[in-house]
Amino acid sequence: MPNWIYRLPRVQRNWSSSLQTLEGHSKSVNPVVFSPDGKLLASASGDETIRLWDPATGAPLQTLEGHSNWVNAVTFSPDGKMLASVSHDKTVRIWDPATGAPLQTLEGHRDWVTAVVFSPDGELLASASVDKTVRLWDPATGAPLQTLEGHSNWVNAVVFSPDGKLLVSASRDDTVRLWDPATGAPLQTLEGLSDWVNGVAFSLDGKLLAFAHGHTVRLWDPATGAPLQTLEGHSNWVNAMVFSPDGKLLASASGDETVRLWDRATGAPLHTLKGHSDSVKAVVFSPDGKLPVSASRDMTIRLWGPATGAPLQTLEGHSNWVNAVVFSPDGKLLASASDDKTVRLWDPATGAPLQPLKGHLNRVTAVVFSPDGKMLVSASRDDTVRIWDPVTGALLQMLEGHLDWVTAVVFSPDGKLLASVSHDKTVRIWDPATGAPLQTLLGHSNWVTAVVFSPDGKLLASPSYDDTIRLWDPATGAPLQTLAGHSNSVNAMTFSPDGKMLASVSHDKTVRIWDPATGAPLHTLKGHSYWVNAVVFSPDGKLLASASRDKTVRLWDRATGAPLHTLKGHSDSVKAVAFSPDGKLLASASGDDTVRVWDLVTGAPLQALKTNVRVRKLSFSSEGQYLDTDRGQLTIGPLGLSAISPRLKGRGTERRIFVNRTWVVQGIKPLLWLPSEYRATCAAVWNDILVLGHTSGRVSILQFSAAEP
């Protein structure tokens, strides 16, 4: 972790011990195993594949395909040059892990093969099966050597002693059997167990034998067959266990969704590793013993580290989804709105909770600070707007009048007016200082979806599902114009920088340009083949860009309405579009989880930034060095841009922080993996602070040092 991530947890120091989650399998992951040198990690899955990963980075390396049914187990040879797998398809397969090439297919079992293991010298391979047998093979040639019979039910596990002189098998017949692998002769049967044995493991010195028995782990002396200890704590079946390489720890994996670490000498429980959302089927240590890895039916593999040092501040208090987070204008306060009917205020510098703002009787849908930061306004499904003092948390005003959910609120540019819109088909204007209702704007015949003030604050525009945009005088509430012409819902609108034009886009596949002074339609721009989602003017007002569900962005001449370029490259709906401050670049965000940067002169694509999350809001920073989004700040690399905008290479842009579905990213480098319970529903950035809202009701803060790493 870079030393410029310097805020450590305060509220929940044990955020999660999980370091990485490797995603890619499409069904339950059963076992995972490291190569002897620790440079590869192999996982087997119900999706009939084995996957090889780089455990240092989490990068996928190979997908081994060939089995025709669930893959139950996988293991490396001691020299790491072979990988063996077994399957419900009744076969054992041997692979070259360096290339992924299949080497041998071993056939002979009459039912599912459940487990496989190499002898310590790599000269034998043992497999266990539902057919009640253990088979020994020559892995170099694939030749069958011995069939060990004696169990009266499925054989679940098989393991060699460290010196290779014993072979141990565990079965659903409630016994553990010891065999001589050289001759196949049975040596000992450990009986008297009251439940199935799911797994078995030797300590590295060969002096302890551990096996999974019901909800417990049992330790035995393999020399005498005497029971030594029973480790209790799991609340469901123990599926697997493994000793650490130094023999000091034992890890167990269970159907209770946890991994437990135990002190081998005393049997004392040390840690419970939580994070999986389904049964944990396998656990293994890295060769140096520093990294336990687990595999689960939740289709993930988790790498675990120490339980401290996670660089997250977790703000707990909300008891339901967090819908929005917003910073005050000076960045000294953070407000969050939740489905738990509250707004909460936090100190983003320390993570301390300041005020819970209670009073709403239903979900809080929006929250906004006044331009001077002295008021905080919240809107709710309880049909009200509330104004709060963010310093004291006192309720200043409760604005009543809407007859249905309030979906959006906005201050006028000077902060003297407040506008709200509702499912009751109205726009209301309020005096935020007194809470007095000033105007109720009637006329829409369906939900009002948004409200926007013109740059000078003298006009108010409201789009609606009634296919119209209405213009109002916010000072008097007088209706000025009804912009009719769209034949379907109006999705978005924007004023030109000088306020002399208004552009709107619709489900009717068109872009329309209007004169807001007269309401006259100026141009109808046709060309999109599906809904148009977003529209924006260039900084000089001469160009207009529109984004559509048809996967394209179109550029238009504002004055003539002529089409200039159709920007193709996205593979899903384009959700947002933005011009750079100098008007030379255009950025677009799509449901294909990319942001693309385009040259406006030629229409040529310059860069495709993979975000791994849908970006819905997009704008360039004031200096044009990065993109502000609803998921953080996205770096624009110099590739292809240097000739157009050398300043994009400016100092510090490589450290911009962005949040995708599973990672906090620094530039293009994955920086911090987020466990599933910490993935964001919304995000906000203020200078060096990143804030995440979660479905659980938590709010998390990351803070980064201002110094260069």
C-alpha cells in the first residue's frame, strides 16, 4: 500500500482481512492451491474449468478446459511442473501449468472423483472416488498402479504423509484408513467416529493428522491412532483444513461462511476470517505461510492478510441504503441521505459523526448545500423538503405543499431561491431563508423529472414525462413558454453558456434546440436510432453533443443544426458526455463500462478508459487535466493527447482516484480492492478525501496524503 494512503480505520479498525477477491468463475469454487514456489494459484470450479492466477496481482493467467463436469479438486506436483485435477466426469487430468496444455487423462474410476494428491517425491498420484476406492497412478505415464479397496462409502479425501510412507484416506463410512502406498496394503483403520470425514491433512513433520468431522476439526497421532484434540467453534460442517508451512497454525474452512485459524500446539482459536457469502469449500496457505487463501460457493477466492491496517474509515449510523453523499462548499462537512429516513452529517477529516438529522417520515431522496454552505436541504418521499442548519443540526424549516414524492431540489445561483420538483406534477419555489412558499408552478400533466436555473438565474426550466419542457419566471412564477414538440419523455436539457439557447433530448430519438426567450423551436436534430440520454453545449456555445442509447455520440453545429461527426466505439448505451474547458476534447461515458475521449476537430477516438463500472455523470476539471465523475476523478493519460493538449500531462494527474465496482484505482493502476460489503452505491471526492456510500447504510472514507508518493 503506498505510504501516501495515511488515514487508518478509526470506527471499524477490523474492516476486513481480505486482500483480494479473484472473480471469473461462473459457479462455485471448490479448492484453491498454490504452486510450490508461490507464483501461481490454481482454482477449480463447478463451471468445469480450472483457472490459474497470479496471486501477487490477482491477474488471471490461464483457463484450463477439458473436463465435462464439475471439477472437484486440483493439486500441483512438488516440482510445480504438473497440475492434476479430478472431476464429476470420473477422470483425473494432468496439465502443464506453464502452457495450460493437457498432458494425461487417467480413466478407471466408476463414479465421481473427489480428491487427488501427489506423493512428496512426485512419483505417485493418488485419487479418491465416490466408487469407494483410492487409486494410485504413475503421473509421468498415466499408468494405473494400485486400487485400494476397503471403504464402504464415498472416499472424500486422500493425503500422503510428509515422508511418503503412509497414505491416509477419509470416507463417509465414518472411518479414516492408513495404507502403505508402495504395496497398497491396509495398515490401520481409525473408527468410532459419529459423522462423515470431509477432509484430512498431515502436519509437515508428520506427527499430527487433522481431519474435518462434522462441525469440528479433530487432531490424531498417526503413529498410534490416538485422538489428541477436538477444535470447536464452527457452526456448520468443516469442509477442509490445512497446516501452515511452519506447522504453527491450522486453518479450517466451513459451511458457516468462515475460515478459522487455530494454534496447533494448544488448539486455541486465533482468528475468524469473515467475508464470504456462502459455504467455504477450501483453504490453503501460501508457501511462506503469510497468506491464507480460501475458496467459496459464492464463486470467489479470497486472499487474507492481517486483521489490522485496512485504509478505510467506516462511518456507521445509517440503517438502510445510502442514496447520496455531498460535501459542503468548503469541504469541511459531509452530508449523507438514506432510505432510513435520516440525513447524517460527518466530519470528513476525522470521520466523526456530527449530527443525525431526523424528522423525515420516508426515504430521503436528495440532499444539497446552499452556495454559501449555511443551509442544508433534503427532499423525501414523505412529500416534504426540509432545511437544516448544518452546524447545529437544527431544523430551520419544513416546507410542505407537495402531494407526492419530492425527487429533486436546487438552489438558484445566488442562493436566494430554492426550487423543488415532485411526482405531483408541480414545481415549487421557496424562500429558503424563511421557508415561505413563493410559487407553485402548475401545468405539467405528468411527473416532473428535474429543474434547472439559467446561468443568470432569471429563468427556470422543468422537463417532464408529459413530453414538454416548461419555462418559468422564478421571481413571479409566471409561465413563460411551453416547449412542445417532443413525442416522448424529455430525458435531459441544458442551457447554452450565454443562456440564449436551450437544448433538450428525448425518448423520441431527437435533439431539439429552442430559443428560451420566445419558446420558438430552432432546430430538430435527427440521426440517433434510439433514446437520447444526455446533451451538452461546448464552452463557446458553437457545438452541441448528444449521447444516445444507440451507442453513439453525435456532434452538431448549434447555429445550423448540421451533423458534424458520429462518434462510434461504445458497445452499450452512452449515458453522459462532456466537453473539455478549451473545447478541443469530448469525453463520453457508457454502459459498456468505459469512458472514451475524442478529438473534436476530426472526431477521432483518442483514448478508451476502462472503468469497470457505469459512469452516469461526467465533466472535465476546470484545468482539463482529469474527468470528474460520480465515481471519483478519472485520469486522462497522455496517449494520443499530447499534440492537442500538452497540459494533460500536468503534475499529479497520475494520482487521481476513481472507484469502479471492485477497486479504488489510482490512474490506471488498481490500488485498493473493496470487499463486496464495501462496494459503493454512490461516491464523492473532495481534494484528497474519497467517500463511499453503501447499501448497508455505512459511509466509508479514504484519505490520501497530499505529498507525491
